Amino acid sequence: FAGTFATVGGAIYGVAVSNPGTGYTSNIKITHTTALTTCIGIVWNPAPSGYVTAVKILNVGSGFTEPPTLAISSGGEGCIDLVLRTVVGDSTPDALVDDASSGGTISLRGTGADYRDGHYDGMSFVVLSGLAAGEVREIASFTSVGKTITLKTPLTRTPAALDVYAITKTPALSLKNGHDFLTGLYGDLAAAMECACTSSTHLTVLLEPAATRGSCQCEVGLATSASDKDDFYNGETIYFPLLDVAATIVDYVGATRKAKIAVRASGLSGYNREIPINTSVPIANKYVLSAR
């Protein structure tokens, strides 16, 4: 159902129905739910009844100044202006809530992991912090009960609560152009994001005057474990799990391990994955790369 409410003097006097809907089994009642002014202290316990398998574009629109974002809103209930934004990409970064029972069986309970059995089967589990940092294993199976993953080969060390991890579709034994892609799949930034703009160099595009932001090109310094081959990561996605943002790598210089990344409203925009305009990415920030 969709409709437009007409008001006079602050009161509704008519509703123009633009989509009557189907499948109703009783009369429809329209109610107003007062939204909360804050989300602090709210505990979400979703009970999903299904999931999106496809999105059909009915009207392509025009005049966008940056890539549109698909969003699922609260429908007017809960917190004011609450929007649950989709995470576009093939990596799921988060931090463990529980200590792992072993190096081979890990619970993702309380994280943003999927709820469908088998969803992560065959993908790679990458540990980004803690005693097991740097270890990568293929996921043999995933069960929605406890959101538990079983690894094909156990980790050498057992992860603990608050350890940061990522799940990516990049195979655990992945070669790209004859090189081992996993050698530089993860790490800590050796240099913070810097944006070279018309007037000067900034830590974020937002500091540049609006009229010249389009000239800015931003880059980050990857860890020394990253590839020394030019263009090696071009077109890949870099995720910053602690910041919950991701960007497309537009250009990569192997000698300096510097990766130019897509940032909204900058000179490197128009990509599927872009860092928001006001985001600062500090040195030593953890990252994970995706080969797809």
C-alpha cells in the first residue's frame, strides 16, 4: 500500500492512494507511531521471515550527484530517522562476542553474521587481531544455530572475545597473476589516508572547499606484506572493519604500497564502493582486501 496524505491546518482531510496493494484479509487501519528521540539503550532482536534475493529497478531516476544507496528503513517505528543500510560487498567484518570453543569451531553469536545455514560454506575466515591474528582458514560449514562456523583446518591459536575477524569470498588458496593473493589480504595501515587536493593535503575530503573537492585524490599506505607489483590490487575492495566502511582501490603503486581509493565527492568517485566524504582513516587501522 502507498498513499499521499493531504492536510489543512495541520489536520488530515484526505488520502490519495497510489498503490492499493493486494492480499488483505481485513480492513486496513492507518496509525501513527511516535518515534523515539534516541537509539541509545535499544536492543535489537530481529526475527527475519525471509531475505532479499533480487532487486528490480522500476525507475532509474536522474540527477544523482553521488552513487545512490539502497536502504531498508524502520517504517516510522523505533528511532527517529533510523535507517538500516545494506553492506554492499562480499566481506563480513566484525568482532567476536564470545571466546571460541576451539581453533576449529567458532561462534559468531551476537555479531552481524548471516542467519542462513551454509551461507559461508567455502569462504575464508580471516583473523585480524588477537593471538590468532593473520591466520586464514577455509570455512567447511556454517550453521544458524549459535551462528557457528566449522573450519576445514583448525587455527593454530584460539580466538577470544573482541578479536576482529572478516569473512571473504576470496578462496583460502588464492593465486592472482601468479602471486599468492593472501600474502597481502589483511594488515594494519602503514600510512593514514591522505587526500591531495587543489589547495593542500587533508586527512579527509570534507576539509577541502566544496568547489574544489572534485580535484582530491585520496590514498592509504598498505602494510609491508602487501604486493610490490604495480596495479596488483586495482579494482579490488578494501574494508576497514573497525570503521565499517569500504572502498574500491582505483590505483596501486607496488614500490610504495600506496593504494588510491574511491571517496565520495572526490576526484575518484562514481564507484560501487566509496568511503563517505567525512571519514578519516588513521594509521595502523586494520584492513582486509577482497579479490572479488
